[in-house]
Amino acid sequence: MDTSSNPTPPTRRRHRKPSEDPMFGFRNVLNIIFMVLAVVGVVIYLCADNSTIGVYVILAAMVFKMVECCLRMLH
């Protein structure tokens, strides 16, 4: 075990800059769609007499977010 006073820092995985990631723009669009649908779904859920439509809109928003997360993890 090395107990020197100046150990080397652990190596870290460097992330790509957003400008180098070809999927960055597409993922941003998916995130914007998710946020808009989520807000609209909550408004519909809270304001409508039948909240089922709001639940469906929120579920559709979650699909967009899952796609974005999968793209981020698989890339």
C-alpha cells in the first residue's frame, strides 16, 4: 500500500462535451416534449371532470422521457 503524501488522483471517465455528442439536440427535443406534455397532463388531471385523459397524457410524456433515458444510457 502506497502511503506517500502526494498520491495520484483516481482516473475519471471524461464525458463528451454537448457539442461533440451527435444525439444532444435530439435528446433536448425529447426533453422539451416531455416537459410540455407533463405540465399539460397535470393541468388536465387537476382541472378536468374526468381525470383519465390527464393520466394518459402524463403516461405519454413518460414514454418520451424513457426513450431519452435509453438513448443517454446506450450512447
